[in-house]
Amino acid sequence: MSPNTAPDRCPDGLRLLAILGEVYGDGSAPARRRALQLDLDELVKTGRIEAVNPGGKPLRYRRVLEEPDEDPAIWHWTLEQLRALAAEAVPRRQLDRLWRQLLTNADEPRLDESRLRVVPDTFRLQPAELEPGILAAVIQSLIQRRALQVVYVKASGERTQVCLHPQALVQRGPISYLFALKNAEDEPLRLYALHRMVRAESLTEIPVRVVPDFDLDQAIGDGRVDFGQGDLIDLELRVRGYLTEVVRYCPLAAEQRHEDEPPESEFELRLWARVPSTGQLLRWLLGAGNNVEVIAPLDLRRIVAAQARKTAAMYRGG
């Protein structure tokens, strides 16, 4: 563990033995534990590690200093784990998952926030404020598969008390939604925003009614909320400025094609990509301003042009 690791995340002897089991051979469990404890005691004496909860049971340990002469067995294991994580993340372009894992791993490989920071490239709204106890009750119902009694405020302002049968929880930007059946209904599967719940109580005596063959990916993509799914379109763009470097190396889709624009062009790059037509795409295009021009499809070009005209007229009026 890193010197900056919180005490409650530091491993105890049993956890270390599970990680380094091969190092201590195939002897009996008590013998292997004794051998590990002797090594831990020696490392504490030499100042390489420390017990973060002296007198506690079990003792938990972390490194005192980051040392280049790490135990070869530990470093070999850590390196193998790191290679496996990278081999999975890189081909799939899932670096965000890798960063999250490195930041939250209880065991090595791990990087703390002093050495790894993820900075979003979009403006992030603050999460919607939830009433006390709402989130805990929702999560409890999902874990225990129990019904959930809630007082819910509709968009009209009307309050209603309903018994929900939670299926899954989804975070979309700053808003959390619960997929659930309502009261005694077997359908439809509805979406409930957690910030609209005034009260919530997990009904531990009522098992949840499970939707047969429920598929979260399908539920997300059925169009009720823009979760980044939509009909695929053949997008053609011209880009310039800062966006040129971004889209050249961070493609909009796996099969993106691009080529340089002619020298006389006002733009630097033309690209083609098959992407979902969503509100998220429209917001991205509008946010790029005059660094992007939509060539196709024509209906999307018209929408972007109309929005740009409205925005320009608003500022001219000011």
C-alpha cells in the first residue's frame, strides 16, 4: 500500500497472504501465516512499513516510503496485474475504466490522487440534491431485492405515494434514475428521478417483482431518456482549430475516416463517422462553435444552423 493509503483500506495479514500466497509455498496455513508475520515484523523494524492501527486486530500495514528496491516478488506480481489491466483497457479504448480502477483498487496496482487525476473535458453540473435517506433506501431495496415505498413529486407538482419494484439504478449526468414497476402493474417499466422523491422506505417484508428478461442496456437505449443511444447516422464534418487534433487522435467512432482539407479550405480536416443521433451529439456540435461544420446528414445540418442563428440573434438583441 502507498504511504498515502487510508488506514481502513490497508491490507491485513490474511489479505497479504492471499496476494502473496505463492511466495510462502504450499505448507500448512498456520506455518505460512507465521512466516508472513515474521517478514512483516522485520519490515516494521527496518522502517519500510508501518502498522496503521497499532494494537488493533487484525493489524493493517502500509509502506512508509516509496522505495525503488521493492521486493522482487511483490513487484513482479504488481507488474503482471498492471499488464493485464492495460491489455484489456487499451484495445477497447476504455482508459477511463482503467483510471477509475487504479484510483479505487484496495490492492496494487494502485495510484492515489497525488499521482493520477481525471479532469473532465466537459462542463459538469452539480448532482441533483437528494432528500436525506433517499439514496440509502433505494440502494437497500436494490441489494435486498425488496419493494420501495416512496412519495414522488411529478413534474406538474402533484405528490403521489407509490410502491415501486426497483429493477436498476442509472446515473445520467447529474441525475440518478430508478427503473421500476409501479404498484401492482406488470408493465410498463417506468423511470423515476431520485431528486423527485420526497420520502423513501425499503419494504423489507415485500419481495420485489422482477421484470422477466430485464436487460439494462436495452432499457437505457429504448428512447425514454437520452442516455447516449439513438438511431445511427452517417455523420460528415469539417473541423478546424483545437478540434482538429482532438478528433484526429480521439475518433468519434471506431470506424471513423478522415482526411486533410485542401490548402485553400477554411477548415483543416474532413471526417466521416457512423454515430448515434442523440441530444448529446447535438450539444457537442453546438459547443464546438465555428470550429465544426456539419456537412451531412442534411437534417442535422439544418438543426445546427437553426440553433446557431437563434443564439446569434439572442446576443445581437442584447
